[in-house]
Amino acid sequence: MTWLITGGAGYIGAHVVRAMTAAGEKAVVYDDLSTGLADRVPDGVPLVVGSTLDGDRVARCLTDHAVTGVVHLAAKKQVGESVARPLHYYRENIEGLRVLLDAVTATEVRSFVFSSSAAVYGVPDVDLVTEETPCVPLSPYGETKLAGEWMVRATGRTAGLATASLRYFNVAGAASPELGDVGVFNLIPMVFEKLTENAAPRIFGDDYPTPDGTCIRDYIHVVDLAEAHVAMARALQSTPGLDLTLNIGRGEGVSVREMIDMINAITGYNRPPTVTPRRPGDPARVVASADRIATELGWKAKHDVRDMIASAWEGWVRMHPEAARR
């Protein structure tokens, strides 16, 4: 099969491309390069620069490269920005997906993997979030992901596609330094940035109903995440009509304070955090149940949080050499 990977020049997408090609699958990258980097696309993998809103270009790409499966990662993904610019997010994430699916159903594509998010759950009041936990997203970003799942499922049923929606929890780490996350929107790079600036990392609220008062999250290494995509792609190939929605997490929670302590230890810094007021909408605990993906795909995360921090730090130092000179 040949897989089109939208957003394949981005942080997660580049890891998925490498995992797919390492597994012997053919890949084509489709990316508008608004946040992706062309040099992340491996030699020998075609890169088509374009927006998923450009239906003609998408259709030509699918046809020209004889694409038979799609992994759709291209999307806007900043929660705060989605609150400030909801129409932009609905257009990019929902309309972009609709245009892509319209082209997919007119070609020979038979498998479709959708990149979803734990943001669909909102503020779950459970110790472990299962795929049956009610979805009550709090942000336009989360809403676009939930609506995207509905669109993919409905299209799959009517068009005969095998489909899957993968709900990512907190993605971190890197396979190699050059593939590190260049954004500063998640906890680990946010702490790195503060340490590099010789400033104290921030904890947003320490009065949550958790053991140390700080929020608890489930972190997943991007390498494990990419391997889950390979397993999912092969399951869709072998089972026409398959329709799955799966969490991708480790099933283990780590608090913000614990993460900052580990980051200080691994990077060699010793900078205690400061506590600032809570951010609106932050749930106290969001930890995945990873039982279903283990049952359906035989997949289980292999890397722990220390692996994520250490590999992410190597990438950060590559981009910010001053960080290593304390």
C-alpha cells in the first residue's frame, strides 16, 4: 500500500512517516509547511506542499501517487488559540477534513486513520479514561476533533472505508534530536524554555485534588505513538470495514510537579518551580485506559517518562545550544 500522511512534515507526522517506511510501507507526505519542516521528510519520500482545503490538489496527489490509505494528522492544535479563533479552527480542522474525505471517497483509498485527541473528553471525572467515557470537549479544538471522528466514521460506513480514530494523550520525546518538537505549547518544552532563560518553571495551580496538588497527565513517547500508527494501518489493511476508536496512552499518571522534578534532574538544572493561579479548564487528572488498544492491536508503550524527557532535551539543546551551558 501507499499511505498519504497529511501533516507528515510536522513533529508527530515526521515520526509516523519514519515508522511507516521502516515497516516497509510506502509513504507520501502532504503538508502546507505552516508549522512543518521540509527537511524532516526523509529522502525518497515525496513531499507535496498544499492545504487540505485545496480539494483539487488533494485529489491529484491521491491519484498521482496511487494512494490506498491515508493517515490524517494535519490540523491546528493549540487549545488557547482555538478559543480565540474558533472559526479558523472549524475551517482548518473540520472543513479541511471534509474536503480530504471528499477526495478520498472518489479514489482508490480504502483505509483512513484520523488523528484525534484526549481533548474530546473535556474534564473527565474518572481515574482512567476509557473510550466509553463521555466526550464533553471544552474548547473549539476539542470540538473539531470530536466532530472529525463523527465525520470519519460516517464516511467510512457509507463509502466502505476501514477507519480508525486515535485519541492521543500527552505526546513527548523524539526519536532523534533533529525530530524534536519545535513548539513551546506543552509542559516539557515550556519547562525547557524557562530553564534556558534562567527562570523558574511555572506550575499552574497546586490546589487540585491530587496527591501533590498539581495536575496529573498521561504522557506517551512519540516513538510509541508512531508505532501505534503502523499497527493500526496494518489492522485496517487486513480487515476491510473495520471501525475503531482507541486511546493512545500509557495508563500511568505523572503530576506536573513530578515532571518538573524529573526535568531538573535529567537536564542538570536545579531550579524550583513557582506556583501561579490555575488556568481555566485544566482538569485535575486525565489518564488513559490503554486496555482496548492492547486487545485490538497488541500494542503497548515501551518508553517511560524519563526516556521522553531525555530525548526531548537532546532535541532542545540542538535547537538551543545555550541551554547546555549553565
